[in-house]
Amino acid sequence: MILDRYISWEIAKPLLIFCPGLVFLYANFTAARYLNQVADGTMTGDNVLLFVLLKAAIAMEVLLPIALHLSIVVALGRLYTDSEMTALFACGVSPGRIVRIVLVVSLVAAGLVAYLSIYVRPWANDIRYRLEYQTVADVDFNNMKPGRFYESSSRKHVIFFQHLDQQTGRMQEVFIQSREGNQVRVVSAEEAYYAEAVETGMSSALVCLEAQVYMLPQDHGDLVQATAQRLVIAWDRSSALVLEYRRKAAPTWQLALSDSSSDIAELQWRLSTPVATFLMGLLGFPLSRARARQGKYAKLFVAVLSYATVYNLIMVAKTWVEKEVVGTIPGIWWVHILLAILVASLLWGPPWAELWQSRGRRS
């Protein structure tokens, strides 16, 4: 029990550094992206902190596994370089005993990742999408800047203007693209301004002055051109819109009942993250193998490279399932099967075990 607690604490110490560090870096990157949107006028700054916290909660299912993998490699690597592992083996502690300790730690981390992936991920994504729909989609015309593209709540309209009259607040040299059925409407106006209750039954609208209207049929029909002294375009409010379906925010049970390949890929991703966490934890043991006085961070690059390889393979497999390049069986599980075979061969395979033992005797 003393050995179990000692090695577990040695793994926990770098984990308590790597995990908060990765979360801090990710939160800073996310905050910078949202603050750029605030500066552009495409969202308000009231909910930036909440957005950052939600994004960090979503990313934990990826950050925790890599932090665990790095912590195991660094912690056990230190034991090897300080000759503590050699002393343990000399005292009769078998490599299997160390593997069991790593297995238990990996199981605990995998259980936490399973909760994050199955429950926290969709919950946080649902809140994030709702907030983005309310804050990002509702364009504040008072904060809009010239020379940028802005989209309406319903994503039916895209607006661009060259200049802004500081006295009247009106936009000048305005271009608006709208989709209406199977037609695309492009409006070029000298001036435009946002107004409330312009016409009966219209809560808000964009009023365009001296407008040129071009109707572009998507079925390769004839171009229709018209001129209007005053053109009113209904500008949707988010309160009147229905939030569209997002599979990342869908409950796990709902994904399990779906036949869509995209939903199945998302479901398999959520179920596979704890499996990948467990396997990457076990992989950290053979990767931590180091010679005496080599340095406890000697295998850090190998650990990062191995995790990046596995993560990218899983993302590729997920994309293949979404695009139906690969069937739902094996789905994305072939990556985990290959990873499990690699881990088993490194830990218990006859050729690798002999090499491992001979290297242990030399060091």
C-alpha cells in the first residue's frame, strides 16, 4: 500500500501542474478569440468569462488525458533516472506491480473523462450555443465597424458597409446579401440604418436608401434588377428564432437512438474518450523507460508525439464515420484496437518483454 500511494502521488504531482497549465493556456487562447469578436462588434463582452469557462469545461475531456499521459511518463521517468525503479526491481517489485498501479490511476482518470464526455460536454455545448445565438447572432448595429462582414440571427442576411456617418449613425455604401427560397438577393445601397417597428408586423428592420436590387436565381434563371428609393429588409430577432439542432449539444441517449452517421460518430467519440484515456495511461509506462541520469523530461517529446498521433488518428476516423467512408462498425474503434494491441505488445509481448528485462539489467 505504501508503494501504491508513493507512485500514485508521484504521478499526481505533475498531473496537478500539467492539467491546470493546459487549461490556463487554452482559456487564454479562447479568451483572446472572444475578445477579438467583442472588438469587432460581433458580440458583447458581458458573457466572455462564461464562454471561456464553458469552452474550458468542454476541452477537459481532451486536456485531462494528455495531462495524465505526460504525468505518467514524467513521474516514472524520474524514478528510472534516479535509479529508484532499479532499486524497486532489486527489492522484488515486479514491473507488473507498477503496471497495476498505473492501471488503477488510469481507470480513475478514465471514469472522470467518461463523465466529462457523456454529460458535461453536451451540457456545456448546449449552454454555449444558446448564449452564442443570443449574443453573437444579435448584431449590435451601434458597435459595428466599417469594412467587416456581419451576419443576422437567422443567418439569412450578410451585411457589409464601407463607411459610417458618426453624426447620424447611418451606414454608407452598403452591400447586403439575403437568401429567399431558391433566390439570392444582393442589395447595394447608398445608406442604410437599423430601425424598430418600421412596418406593421415587423419588429425590426434594416432601411436601405437609394438601393439597387439584384435577384440571382439558383436554378440559373435570368438576373432580375430593380431600383428602390427606400427598401425595408426584415431583420430577424433571435427571440423569434428556433435554435437549430447541434449534435455536440444533443444528449447522449438521443445520439444512441439516431441513425445519422454524424450522430453515430459523435456518440462513438464520447464513448471512446475514456477508453483512449485508459490506454494512453498504460502506454505511458513503457514510454517512461529511461537510462540513469538521462533526465526526467527525456521522454516528454515522445509522449507528446504519441498522444498527438493517437488523437489525430481518432479525429480522422471520426471524420470518416461522419462522411460514411467507414461504416459504424468498426467506426472509430479501429484506432483503439490498434492502440490496445500496441500497449499489450509493449507490456506483455514476448519480444518486447525480453528486451525490456535486458535493458533493465544493463541500467
